[in-house]
Amino acid sequence: MVTTRKPLRAAIIGLGRLGARHARHLVNKIQGVKLVAACALDSNQLEWAKNELGVETTYTNYKDMIDTENIDAIFIVAPTPFHPEMTIYAMNAGLNVFCEKPLGLDFNEVDEMAKVIKSHPNQIFQSGFMRRYDDSYRYAKKIVDNGEFETGVAQLKMSDGVIATLIGGRHAAHGNQVELEVMGSNGWVRIGEHPDLNRVTVFNDQGVIRPSLQSFGERFDTAFTDEVQDFVNNVIVGKQPEVTVDDGIKALKIAKACQQSANIGKLVDIQL
């Protein structure tokens, strides 16, 4: 006898640039889930969700949505400062939670968020780290893990405040490669770019042009899809994800340390 499992009922908070992308994926690409409700402050975004995606019910208050709707999971794609309070409310309401990165801005709030998440071991919480699902990043990590890099790195700070990073190695299996990048506020110059495969180059009266992606959303569209599908699959089978709240806390610590170092002009030690 074949049994058909009902799709997970999901809701989303936030329908901005990334929230809209996740919402479209949930409706058009992700298997095993149905997006039944959405929350946003912009009435035009809510109308879009109803008319274009067929979302049944919309809200301007996320607590009302969580308290009212019969849902299994919620996707939090709201502005970063609200991630902790929304996650805490959703976890305490018995929901499985997918929360976009970063987890938050305040360490105390994020610590409280982590405590609540870990107090609900039977619920799934997953943080959005789309690069973990990108084939190129996975391939690069595999190379590093296999010990196939032989490189030295030095970082220099010039007297005028310019930062220079020197990367040198004696081994280049593909031949010889020398590159220079100068990066500034208005863009950057690259000399000796590495060869690319299957990339279009346009030669016209404007010069030699290489079209590029215009947003991170386009670049990581497949990865965004794969991470959400992984979350849905984890909820269905009751499996905790590889990407956890602890990963988000480590990323936040590193980001905060970088900002602190820039503010005080000194190295900052952190414990991960």
C-alpha cells in the first residue's frame, strides 16, 4: 500500500529581495512543502504574494500569523535585528524554523536565541548558509581538506592605511599564474585574471565586455533552493541539520571581531 504524505504547511516572514526569492522557491521549486501564509509590512508585497504565488493568508504581525495559522515550519527572512525575537517566539510555539543569516546583531539576544533553540531538541532549526550548498564552494573545500594547497599568505598595512594581501606559492599545476588586484571604494582593477571556461566575451564599439551577474541572488539561486529543500527534508524526517545555530554564532563572533579590530586598529583575539 502506498501512502502519500501531506506537504508541510509553511509560512514566511519578510518578502523583500531575499524573502521574495525564498517564497518563489517554496511555491515553484521546493518539494514536500506548501506556503500557506506570509507576513510583511509592505501591502504591495502582500498583494504580490496573494496574486502571484497564491498564498492563502497574509499578515502584518508575525505573532498573529504564528498564533493563528496551522503551520509546521516558518521561514524568517526579516531584517537582522528581529531574527532572535522571531526565532524565540516561533520555537516556543512548537514550530520548525529556518532563519536567514546573520542570526542577529546583539550577542546577548543571540545567546538567548541559542538557548531556546537547544531547549527544543525535537524541533528543527536551520540557519541560512547558502554557500554550504554551492557546488563551487563545496569543491574548493574538498580541495583544501585534501591538502592540495601549498600557499603562503602575508597581510601588510602601509603607512597610508592601505592594506595589502600577498599570496604566493611555488606550485601551479595548471601552469603559471600571476595576478594583481587593486580594490577601492568605487570598484577594483584586476591584472592577469585567471582563465575562465564557457564565459561569454563581447567585442564591440564599447570595448571588450564580459557580462556579469547583477546580484548575489542570481549567483546563488541554486544554493538558496538546495538549502531550503534540505531544511524541508530535515523537518520531514526529523533530522537535525549540519548547519546549526552554533555556526551562526561563530560567524557573528568573527564579524564582530573584524569590526572591533577596524575600530581600534589592533588585532583582536576570539575563541570559537
